[in-house]
Amino acid sequence: MTIRKQKSGRFYAVLKVGRRYAAGKTFDTKREAQAWLARERASIAGGVDPRAGRSSVRSLLPQWLEERKDSVSAKTYISDRALLRLVPPSLGALSVNAVTDREVSRALLSLSRQGLAQSSVRRFRASLSSFFAWAVRERLILANPVLPTRVPRPRGALRTEMYPFGEDDLERVHAAARDRDERLADILLVAAWTGLRWSELRAIRVRDFIEVPMPTLVVQRAEPEGVETKSTKSGRSRRVPVADRILPLVRSMASGRQADEPLFVTASGHRLHASAFKRTLHWSSVGEGRRIHDLRHTAACLWLAKGVDPVTVQTWMGHASIATTNLYLHHLGTGADQAGLARLNALGHNRGTNSGQDTEPQQ
């Protein structure tokens, strides 16, 4: 028999290839055991189980979430659970093998039109894609219908503008912040010279600061507030140099501390929290309309303005694409822009209103 009822009342399914044992698994019900056998046999045959594929999206989501729970971070799982309320009824009622990219695109457009932020629609699409990828692995469907889709861009949507500090402005703001809290003001300056994200700043350990062969911070992890430590946004570690302007500050913060302790903490030794940071420094006035994330933009602009080549800035910032780094060049202006302006402002043009020549056409 391929399915045997055990003394415990559960059902043990045996998968065979020909007469040879291939796999076995225990289930609470005979129906689950039969479904597993059907999927595995279809997998061996290189296809999918058409009967299992008739299950609706809504009925399969809890099963996927149960398996997902122990394999992703708490924050990701919260985003995944949102599918239970965000999946439109029309999509949820469809059999999982009947969903195409057309239904998925309609769901994305519907959420966008309901006023959901584009970032939230993007997270919805990522979770939905993970669900259908699981369905492919379970041999319920042949292909993931989410992959060909794109998140619709809201009409009239504007990219969030960067608002970096100039070097002189940064020094002035740093001085104003020191009147309120010296340690937090120094951390502000460090953030503006290293380009670390707030979550990366919180995750830096004392041992991540090295001075040989050059003063460097090794960025390997991120600690967003309220969630567990995870990898950086790019998934890769990077090294960020510590400029002379902030080297004494970083040395002072590392002095006498244990290697595994957080490097950037408050004067009382507590972990950094964005709300407390902004409240203590009166960021609404000191920041002059900027976000904390603009400190990261400040670093990239400082580096480029001082002649660091864009590829190196890309590496220090941890950008996956040079196109992202080029946004800062677009903000600052390129060398060609500066040369063009210098030419416009130069005296002694061969032609033009300042040349002193008669430019009227001959009659």
C-alpha cells in the first residue's frame, strides 16, 4: 500500500519509483497524504498535479504562510501576512493554476488606484511573487505569473528629492547641534561623511572600525528599529573610509569599548533611535527641512565634489547600479557643466554681446 494508517491515527505516504522506495512522509489526514503523493509523482514525471492546482489562491495562502513563518524575518513575514487582506476577492477566488499575469496586473492597478503607496504596492507584488514561486516548487503550477508584471507608477508621481548639506552648511548645523547634545551631533557628522544608512549606523560594532592599512568602517549588517539584525540592503558587505574630519570622533567613540559593542551610541550608552535623535537635536529646526536620510546623500555629494570618481563612490555607497550614483552627478552638475559655465562667464568671446564686434547682418 502507498498510504498506511499508523497507530497514532496519522497517515504515512510512501512514494515509489517502479518498485524502489523514493520517499516517505507522515500527514494528519489521508487527503493530505494523497495530495502529496500526487504532487511528487507529477514532479517525477516532470509536470504538475492538475487536481492540486484547482485549489484557490485564498485557500492556499495560509498553508504558504505557515511554511514561510520560520524561513524569513519577522518584518518580511508581516508584509507577507498582508496578502490575506490585500488580495482582491476576484483574485483570491481563482484556482491557483488559472491565475495569469493579466489578473496580477489588474490587482496591482486596483491597489494603486485605491491610494496605496507605491512602496506598499511593491511589497505586495514581492510577497505575491513569493507565494506563486512556492506554488511552482510545490508543482501546483508551471510558471510564476507575477514575474512579467510591473508595479504601475502613479500619475504625476515625483521622485523624492535629495536635499544634501554643503560642507559649510554641514559644519554650521553640526555646531548648532552640539549646543543640544555633543555625542549625537558628532554622530550626525559621522553619518554625513560616511554615507551609512540609519539602520547600518545602528549595526556598526566597535570591531568594524579598523585603522590598518587605512581608517575604515566595515559595513556588514543593518539593524532597522524594531526588527532583527539582517544583511545590508544590497546583501553584500562594503568598506567605507573614515575621513580625517571625523577620524578623531570615531576613535573617541571606540576607545575603551568591547569589540562586540555597538560603536555609535548615545552619551549614556543607549542604542540610537531616530525619534529620540530628532527630538533631542530639535531636528525639525536644526535640519532645515532635511530628512536623516539626506545625511547619506550629503556624503555622496561631498565625495564627488572632492574629486572621488563615481565608480569608487558607488562602491562606498553600496549602490547596485552606477545609474543610482549618477543621480548625484545630475544633482551636482558634471565637469562638463562647470567647464561650460566657466566658458560662459569668461571675457573676450569671439562672438556674442560682450565681444565688441558688430553682429548686425550686412545689408
